[in-house]
Amino acid sequence: MTVSGDSNLTSTADAIPNGVKPSWEELGAKKRSDLQASIPREWRIPDSLLPPLTQDDVTGWPEESGWFTVKELAITNMTAAELLSKMAAGELKSEDVTRAFCKRASAAHQLTNCLSEIFFDRAIAMARERDQYFAQTGKPVGPLHGLPISLKDNINVKDVDSTVGMAVHVGDPAKADATLAQMLAEAGAVFYVKTNVPTAMMIAETVNNVFGRTLNPRNRQTTSGGSSGGESALIVMKGSPLGVGSDIGGSLRIPAAATGIFALRPSSGRFPVRNCRSGMAGQEAIASVNGPLAPTLEDIKLYTKAVIESQPWLRDAKCLPIPWRDATLPQKLRIGVMWHDGMVHPTAPVARALKHTVARLKAAGHEIVEWDHSDQEEGYRLMNRMFLADGGKTIKSQLEPTDEPMRPEMEPYSLARELSTSEMWKLHLERSEFQNRHLDRWVKAGLDALLLPTMPFNTVRSGNFKHGIAVGYTGVYNVVDYAAVSFPTGLMVDKDIDVESPDYTPLSIDCKAVHETYEPDLMHGLPISLQLVARKLEEEKVLQMTGRVLEALAA
């Protein structure tokens, strides 16, 4: 028995008996069935080898199962940088690498329900083209030569669905590749899967009515985050060496933190977004950006440099003509620390990780200053008002054709009031004024970076993410459009140490509700992440500074 089964429709009509309007249940069932069928038989885990559904941590299963060959394990345990080095030297073929990741991605899906689309035949054909080019020229195609890269469901791949977790888009394949996909392919990348997202990509857990819920492979009772939670689950299972997600309120950083990997939230204009599907198309008060997730900071930097050096500003009018800039850092960084956001105290493990990281940074000679959180709630409220400005009509219009119900996590979209044009313009003015005040405070403080939690907990039991208030730590930096990295601290939750302080006083009803979700026994042994933020368009700098933080933590 597998955790899931999902699908790959070629046209909505295939799911409509006798031309009758299909229901969301019918479309979802067909999609799940077809997705499961798209896994080759030889890559379907035998029932005798499946871990029991009660086994929470399945990250060690590939090594323990005996189902993978020594070579497959060796390939899928390498980082993207290691794989690229070996393929560029002719020591590995892209086809072998691609097949290994196709198999491991198949396993990851069967154990965590992380995929939305599978196109292995196309991937193997792409890999063979890379190998043929190398054999003929002795050179790699580009900086990402032969590397399998997984894509979040909203990134269009020609002839493949981008459902963004809604039944109405089943059987509506993309007519062309997204600009980012085109550029990655030209750089030598190989595409083989797309990954699951929540409904309209507007829930901080990955769950929808078409594919269901994606599980965290480190503990399948917990969430892998959202909205790029399919990516984070796949990467932790080593079914992908490098993935691409998107972020409009924390959708890269939250999944990275929930699973203990790295993610970069870039400012708008650094990476192309042309021809990607959105759950709220036309909502541009807060820009949705795409960015990488990977197990190592080195691989995040590798991807970032490869995309920027491909000059995306020549392909997407929203991109800025800013080439890659190596960051030169002072020996001593001036880092602000935000202990809490004024709305929700971090739970015990996150508070411990933050204190530990600050102590290590001080020991390494960096200057730490307190950051005033006084405008954090204002930024969070602005974000919510901008997301709900259309009264939820855009999302409702995509649910109504199939009678798909609004998920309970999205209740605010059911209740929202549509703003008038003049009200929206005033909201834009509020946003701009907030951005400028935030910048003034940052410059006055002389900060290089800001250190804070990615979210108030390390992760939570599936279904327990307090949607809204718990994204305050990430969403404000979408409002001001700053570059940010979520990074694992190397610390793990310890149920004996990470207990609620007797001095804890809730900041609000929401704070109390968040802390009630913390389960020390369930969280024991799971990774703890934090977030490092730099100013707008300082992607190179925030990556370099994150490296400094990691050096301090490892000292």
C-alpha cells in the first residue's frame, strides 16, 4: 500500500462521461489515478518493501530497503555541485543520473505524496541529448549540464498540467514552457517532475482537493510546509538534488524550515516569472517570486548565479538588468536580531536556536543589535489586506466551475470584502509608506542583515499550522520585497530541553493557540531553522552572509 496515487490528464474531456460537467471529485480521482499509473512498474515499490504507514521517519528507507542499487544511491546522495562536476568531467552520464533521480522521486512520492506531474520519458530524452552533445563536443551544454531539477507545479512545462491544486485546471496543459524553464533547459537542466502545492498556493501547508496532503518525510505526522511543500519533501527524500519553488508570503522559506533545508527568497526582478501560473493571477500588490530549494547553501548559490548569468532581463520584462555581483563583506557584520515579532513568541526549540546562533555570532566577533519589532504587525496586516483585496473572487471563480469547496484553511477568502479601486490605491500608498519607513529604520540602524525565526515553530502536526498569524515572520519581507534565506541551524528539537518556559506569557490569543500546537515528543529530533534577511536586491550578499552565519555555528 502506498501513501498516495495521483495523475496526468491530457484533456478534461477524458474525465467527462457523455459530456456531463465533471465534478471536482471525479477530476481529482482521475488525476490521482493517472499520476500513479505514470510511475513505471519497475519503479513502484513492492508491497513487501514498503515501510509501515506507522513509520514516521522514512528518510533512511532508501538505504535500508535494499531496493536501490549501490550506484543509484551513490548518485542520489550527491549534491548538485558534485553531480555537475562529475558530469562536466565525463565521469557520469546525465541519463544515468536522471534515471536514478526518477526512481528515487517515484519512491518519494509513494511515501509522501509529493508529486503532481511525472514525465520521465521526456526527461530521459533530454538527458540523452545532453550526453550526445558532450560526446560530440567534449563540453557541457551549460552550467547546469545534465542536472535533474524539480519544478513546483505552477512553473509551466509544455503539454503538462499546472493545476495549482484546483480541479478546474485538470486537463488544461500548458501551451509553452515558462521562461524560467526555457532558460534552465538552455543551461543544460533536465526536467522530470513537478511537485504538489496547496489550493491556489495560498496555504502554508501543502494540501488540496485534487492530490491531497504532502507529508514531511522526516516525520510523516508533520507538515512539509507550503506552498512549496512538495518540493521540500522531494528534496529531503533525495528525489531531487535541486528544486524551484515560489514565495509570496513565505512559500519557499516555510517549507525549507519545516524540513531542514535551504531556500532563497529573492527580491522581485532577479528571477523570471513570465508564463508561470498563479492561483491569484493579476495580484501584484505583493509580487510572487520564484527561487531555489536545496540541501546545501552551495547549491543555492550555484543555481542563483546560473540563472542571473543567463540574463533573464532579456527574456522577462519584469526582470532587472542586474548581473551577478560577488559580495564583499566587512570582517565584522552588524546583524539585528528580532526575538519575536510582537504577535507570536517562537516556541521553545526556535527560541533556543535563536539564542544559540546569536551567541555563536558574538563569539565570532560579529556585532549584534536588538531590532524593534514594532511595525511587524502592521506589515503582516497589510499583506493580508492585499491578498484579500478582490474579495476572494479570483479563487472562487476557479472553484465554482467544478463545485469544488473552499478548504477550511482558506476561510478568509470566503469572507473577504472586495475593495474599490480607490481603496486599493490607498492600500498601495500605505504599502509604499510602510516600505519607506522600514528602510529608514534599517539604514539608521546600519544593519547588514536581520536574524529572526522563519516561523514560530520548527514544524507542526499536519493540519495544525495556524494559517495567517504564523506567517508573520516571513510575510513582512514579501511586503518590503527583501532578499532572505531560510537555513538549518544544525540543532535538533530536544524534548527534554525544549520545554515551555514557566515565564512564558502569550502575546495574544493567536500566540497562545500557536504554542498549544507544540508537541515536544512529536518534534523530538527534527531540525530547527532560522531566517537571515538582507535589503532589497541583495541576493548575493544574503547568500554570502548566510555562509558567515554557518561558519559561526560550526566553529
